Amino acid sequence: MIYIFTAGVLWGLIGVFVNELNAAGASAPLISAMRMSFACLAVSLFALIRHGRKIILTDMKALLFCALLGIVSNGLFNIFYTSSIRINGMGTACVLMYTAPVFTALASCVIFRESFTSRKLAALVLNILGCILTVTGGSFSLSGINITGILAGIGSGFCYGMAAVFGRLAGNRTSPVIMSVYSYIFAAAFLCIFLRPDIAPAMNNMKILCWGFLYGLIPTAGAYLVYYIGLGRVRNLSSVPIFASVEPVIAVIIGTQIYGEKIGLMNYAGIAVVLISIIIMVKSE
């Protein structure tokens, strides 16, 4: 619980790094690519020092799960989440990402044969309603809603939700450190090939390089490493989101207090409903 809670706190800081990199002139593709590339470098060096040649992964199924983890839950997630922060702001982007428990629960039912009870159904409905309330603030006029932003946020929720699933599958066959190394290798390769980021701004701007390195080190390499360690010690997969649910709280506090994002009473009510839905989902276990 402490490991996953710590990961949630570190993930809550993501918006700080994205906003600072945006302000420095870095594009969304460059931000995503730098995050995974620097994280890959940091974790690979750590793994080499700790495990040496043992980091060579020969289990093909473990490699496949690491690839899925890297491409979907790191690569695609970064694209969706960075876009969501740009469009929706830190608070709303983070709460939209917390549709993840819905996807985790559904995947757990199919893959791990976890039961889908009436409580889980109620939690799913509350989760969706809470996200809608958070985005709209109680105003359901379509003119004020950015559909692209909502889709980006939900896409980040799906990718994040699959991290627990792919992480459990890969973690059953290898260590958290080695799993992190290979997931970052696949994520960095995917983002660099798919997005083809222009690295010139980073090469000519020390501020972008410094923030990019810290982004890859703190809320990425560090956060995911403690997350994977905690993931291997949690009995029920559906309980994982509640331990990490400190993330949207941290993101909202930073967004409102540091960056001046405007969040009304109904938006806060939506956040509360999302967190309640996660608690109900865990209570159903």
C-alpha cells in the first residue's frame, strides 16, 4: 500500500513537469519522448548496477507483456495524458485519467476471472457520472465541452488501467526492475518512431533538457518502479487504484494553488464522486 501510495504522490506531480516543459517551448511529442527516454536511461543504469547480466530477458511471454506495458501503458498513455493536460488542465486531466479503475475492473473480470458484483457495477456508474460532473461542472451545454480533450482523458484512463493488468502479467515472470527496463525500452522506441519528435529545441535549450530529465526520473522511473514493487504485493488487482487515488488530489491542489486553474464546487463534487466510486470498487472485493 505504501509503495503504490508513494507512486500516486509522484504521479500527481506530472502536471508540473508538463506545464514547465510547455512553457519552455517543448512540443507534446518531444515531452513524451523525453520522458520515456530519460526514464529508460535511468532505470537501465540502475538495473545494470544491481543485476548485471541478469537483466537480459529470455522469457518471451514476459517480453511480450513488457512490450504491451511499454507501448500501451507508457507510450500511448503519454500521448493521451499530455494532450489532456494541454486541453483540460491538470485537475480535469487527472480525474479523467481516473476512469482507469473501470477498465482495470473489466479487464480483471475477463483475464483474472475476478467477480463483477453489483457493487462494482454501481462503482462503474458513479465513476462515469463523477467524471462527467468534473468536466462539465454541472453545466451540460455542449458549447463549453472540448470533445477532443474528453477523448484524450478517457484514452489516458484506459491505458493507465491496463498498466495494472500488464504489470501483473509481466511481474509474475520477472522482477519489477527488469520489467521497468524493458517497458521503457519499448515505450521510448514506440514514441520516437511513432511521433518522430523534433529534438532540436531540447538540444538548444538547457531548461528543456533539465526538466525533461527530471520528468523521466521523478514521476516516471521512480514512480513506476515503486508502483511495480507494490503491484507484486497486492492480492486483489481492483484494490490498486484506491492506493494511488492520492494522485488527483495532489494534481488538483497544485493546479489550483500554483497554476491558478479555476475549479468550482461542482467540479470538486465530481472529484469526490470519482474517489467514492474507487472506494466502493475496492470494498466490493
